[in-house]
Amino acid sequence: MQKKTRMRALKPEPNIDQSIFSPDTVINGKDPGDDVLRRFRYQITFAGILCLLMVENDEYEELFCEHHEDILVKYTDQTYTGIQVKTKDLNLPPFNIEDESITKSIKRFILLETSFPGKFKNFSIVSNHGFDQSKPNLCINTLIENIKIGTDVLKPRSKTLALIKKLCLETGCDQNLAKKVIAKIRLRNYCSLNDIHMKLLNDLKNCKLLKGATESKLTQIAELIIAKCFHASSLSISDDNAILNYMTGNSGLEDIINQRIKDKCVSRNEFNSWLESEKTIPVSLLLKDRIQTDDSTEGHRRLEIKMDAGGIDAENIGSVKDFKFAFEQHSLSWIYKNPDEAESKYTQIMAVTKNLCKEIYDEKEIAKSKSNGQEMLVAVRKEIKERKKNEPAIFLDCSYEHVIGAVGVLTESCKVWWTPKFEIKE
């Protein structure tokens, strides 16, 4: 794997030959564009996660990106939820009612309620950072709950009175409407900026519609979902006919508007059909062919790469990883009980399991690509069950799950393969 270039500070260090500096080795701290795009990617990835939620819940009908709100959810009863996604550096305090961005969000919600009375069942603010609960007079959630139970939040000289007066002044609404909208707000503390992509991948693994998909296929679908939501978030029109018909006088401006709104929409039925068809399309790039983002390939990642290349689905890989952990804990218990025997027990389990896997690898002619890894895994499981039944002492005190875990350990250490051998870039 190509080594990462060490990035230098923006300002060259004194007493160093400045001829060695060039734009590709110096960070530009004055251009925040990359950080803005990272935060926007967080928002559209969250929209993708909501698209998956639509798959599992027939209460949802459509989702719109950057249409009246960051994300607009439409339900089958023709009501809506408006969602604002707020990101913040973790070294800054969590959000409270004095944050200007929170005030702006509530103002947007009030304007939506005014423009579309009775259409919004609730509003939501999602944050990577969370909401300050250390001071009740500044806590957004405390304000929401107090309004819901009828507590007087308009006490003289209070922070909440100042907030509501400001909202009324800037939106033209009265205090009752402002309180009504605030009571509809739901707060959601979500994952960090760096973890949002992994959250999408995990949700894909749990999606019933994608059961049996490999890790590579799920990774590819995740990227496609982000691209789909990015397209919906951008001001683009996919059908040029709407523009051409308007320019030639064959249609009115409303056709362009309708096409623009359509392009912002992800419908539940269309998204489900797209997932169904995408699952059957061959993967263009396996995990083993992708560029690793880390300086080294960790053991568990080697397991994923090797089993994924063999066509083993993500659910089965997850099970092997879980059993591997269970086996490692079990083998540690041998050390605590009798350190002198622990090594010989471990060696026996590894030797028997490795030989079992090698026999099936050869029988299935995996090296010649006559069978795939999924077929080999089924055969390995069957053989372990048979040997535990007919030769119970061979695996000592290990359960069936422990032996599968040993297979995982051997896969990590490249003693067991599920495909013809290939180089794993470190």
C-alpha cells in the first residue's frame, strides 16, 4: 500500500530550505471547503439511512432532500416531518437555546407551520454533538418538555422568554404558535462525523431486503445510496425534456418546477425496487481490490476481505467474527485454569481445524475456482458437526461455535483461504 505523505504546517518552518515546499505537501488552513463538504456528506448519508428506514416501515411514503428542509419526510397519511441536520466540532459546547443555528432552525419550523398549517406532525433537529443538559434554563429539551406539560416558560427576564420574543419578532407569529412549534420538535443525538458511513453500512447489513448480500455488495450499495441522495440534494433536473419543452413553448414553467421537485424525491416503492435490482448486479470491485484507508490491514479486516472475496455474505462473516471472539475468550480461560496445558490444547484445536479446512479446500477445488467460499463454509460447518458427533474428544471442551471461531482465527492469520490465494496489501 502506498505510504501516506507527511503533511506539513501551512507556514514553513524557519531555517529550512523553502524550495522543498509545494502545494501538495502543505495544508491550507484558510480554505474550509473540505470541512463544509464533510458536513454536507454527513447530512446526505443520514438521508440515506432514512431511505433504509423507509424500506422497513410502510408508514413512510417519500423522502425529499434539500426541499423546504435539509430532509423532508412524507408519510402515507400525507403529513410530514421536517428535519434539520446540525453538525458541530466536538471541542465546542453542545447546542443550547442560545445557539444562533438553533434559533434559525426553529424559525424555519415556524415558517413551515405558518405556510402549511396542520401538515407537519413534528419537526426534528439531528446533531453529531448533542444538546446541552447541564443548565435547565438553556436546555432545549427542557424547554420542549415544559411547553408540553403546560409549564409557564414566559417568566420575566428568562432565557426562554427572550428566545420566544425573538422568534415572534422575526417570523411575525404569536407566542402561542411559537410554543406550539417548539413542542413539536424532537431532538436526536446521532453518531460522529467520522462514524456516519459505518452507521450506514451497519444498517445495510441489518436490512432484510439485502439478506445474503456480501460485504463488497453492501459497500457498493452504500456508495450508490450516498450518490442518489447527493443527486436529490443538488439543484439538478434529470429530464432535459422539461426544459426543452418550456423553451419551445410546448409547456409552462410548472413542468420544470414539477421535474425539479421530482428529482429531490426518493419514494419508498422506487427505492425498494432499486435495492432489489441492485442486489443482483455483480459487484464491480471486491474489498480486496479497494484501497485501504489505514496504514495496515488489521486481522479482522483480513478476515472480511478474504471471506468476502469468496462470496460469503456479510451476515455469515459477522457470525464468524462473533464466534472468533468467543473462541479467543475460551482459549484464554485455559491459561487461567492450567497454563501448562493451555498451549497444547490451543495447538490441537488449531491443527485439527486447519487440516479440516484444508481437506475441504482441496475437495472443493477452491484453488481452481471450481467452488466458491460460501459452498466451502457450508461444507466446513457440516464436517465440524459430524466430527463433534462421531469424535467428541477431538475438539476437547470446545463447542461447535468455538471451532467456527477457530476457523476465523486461522482465516485472519492466512492459514485458511476461501478463494485462490491472493496478496493482501498491508
